[in-house]
Amino acid sequence: MSNQEQPTKAVALKYDKGSAPTVSAKGEDALAQEMIAVAKAAGVYIHQDEHLCDFLQKLEVGEAIPKELYLLIAELIAFAYVLDGKFPEKWNNMHQKILEEV
């Protein structure tokens, strides 16, 4: 096995409410490292999943994610919203009720 590090890869997704997320940028090595640094500096949440990244790398910039990934990506987007303290209105402040009970 080689002592060389695996190349760094990154894929950025763009999500506009009402449409499927699309690949907005992708890169490897220095470009990927720069994408990650810029995202971190901007407070963008970063999800690390080598297999998902490898799959998304196969898509073209501007291409929508395939339907098979809708649920997975939806869960990641929803989790990012929760981390920002945003919850759907239909939750009726469920998160606050949970915190009050704890």
C-alpha cells in the first residue's frame, strides 16, 4: 500500500426550493481544498462521505442529482437547517417542547 494520501475531492450542491439540488461546483486536490476552505470561511456546513462524493463527482456542474439520492440529500439539507435553528412551521416548535422536557 502506498504512503501517498488519497486525493482530496469536493462537490458543492445548490438547492433552490421547489427543484432538485444541482451540482454547483466540483474539484480535486488544490481546487477541492480551496472549495472546502471557502465553504468553511463562509460558515457552510460540510458533510464528509467519500462514497457520496465519488458518485457526485461523476455528475456535471449544473446537473441535478438523480432521484435515487433525493432522500439522502434531503436529510442532509434538513439537518443543516436544524443546525441553523430553522424548523418547518408544521413542527409547531416541537424542538422547543423537547428542550423544555429535558
